[in-house]
Amino acid sequence: DMGRSSLPLPLECVLELREIWGDMGRSSLQAAFWLLECVIERLLPSYFTAQLTGVLADTRTLDALVASHPQLHALPPHLESLGLDLSLVSTQWLMLGFVTALPSETALRVWDLFLSLGVRALFAAALATLRLEMLVDVGGAGGGRL
């Protein structure tokens, strides 16, 4: 029998949420609280602290992923030439799980992946969003929205 402590953290969190929502005696406010607790304490530890150590580390990780990505490696020098830092948008993307950055339906798909895969899903969404922005910038008339 596999104990919960040996499960990957996102899966453990989803199983716990399933138990909470399965109990019909619980209110939706209580379920929302436990979802928030799971995200803050387990999926994004150290994101919502005074030092923001988790999100700062993950923005640096995203910077490295962008720099090494075959289709995005030109983005960091381009942003630097404009006096911009990717962390200006990526911090919000990561901390809010793309809720304010993408259409609702797309953001919910990102959250589905986030709840099952963890922060890797947010990195994948960030890389995909940046790639789409670059295509708009190159193929559009006037540039991307970043």
C-alpha cells in the first residue's frame, strides 16, 4: 500500500481536495479555503512570504529556461535592449497562476495542469505564452503585448 507521503506532492494535494469536496457537509467557502491552503503551503511553498523566496527562485528558473529555449533565446537580449526585465510579468504570472494574464477558459486549463503537475505547468504556460507573444510581435503589425 502506497502511503500519501510517498505520492508526488500535487497528486497528494488533489487527493486531499477530492476528499474535502466529497464530503457534502462542507461549505463551498471551506472547500475554497482548503484549496487556497493547498496551493500556498504545498504547491507554491515560499511564494507568499515576506521575502518571496520561492517566486524569486522560480523567476530565475524561468529566465534560464527562456535563455536556453531554441525559439525564445533571442527574447532576453531584446527585452534588455528595451530596458525591460521578464520578471516584471513572470512574477505576476507565477504568483497568480495566469488568472489575470489569460482568458478564463485557458487559465482554467492551466490550473488543471497546475493542480496535477505542480509548478512545471506554470513554467510550460509561461514558455507557451512567450512564444505566442513573439509570433504576434514578428507576424503582427506593431508588435506583441509584452
